[in-house]
Amino acid sequence: MSTPARRRLMRDFKRLQEDPPAGVSGAPSENNIMVWNAVIFGPEGTPFEDGECGCGVEATCLSLGEHLKFHMFSVRI
């Protein structure tokens, strides 16, 4: 069964593949669309040039009633 959060993450992943933002790469883990791995590349012309920062992101959804939902993301660097 597909939840709204999973559908949203699939749309975001498709958009990342079709039009990736500069300096960022990310994809869901092989077995769980709610867990992503990402790499942020240091911008050119800055002290961070040629640097890479890897991180993991886990999306969770807490429902507090029919009309109120919180979407939370935890980030591991």
C-alpha cells in the first residue's frame, strides 16, 4: 500500500533524477524509500571546494488527527 509520504518521496526522487540540483546527489536506500543517502559537494571557489559531506536522511510521519500531520526528517552526517 502506498502512503502519501511514500508517493511524495517517489515524486521527489524522479525530479532529482530528471533535474538534479547542483552540488547535491541523493537517492533512497535499496530496500526503504523512507531512508535516503545523500552527498553534498563543496561549492567551487570556496574553502569547501572538492569536499564531500555524506549524510543519511530518514523520513517519518506522525499523524495527530485526520487533518494534522507532521513530517519529520532525521539527518545523520
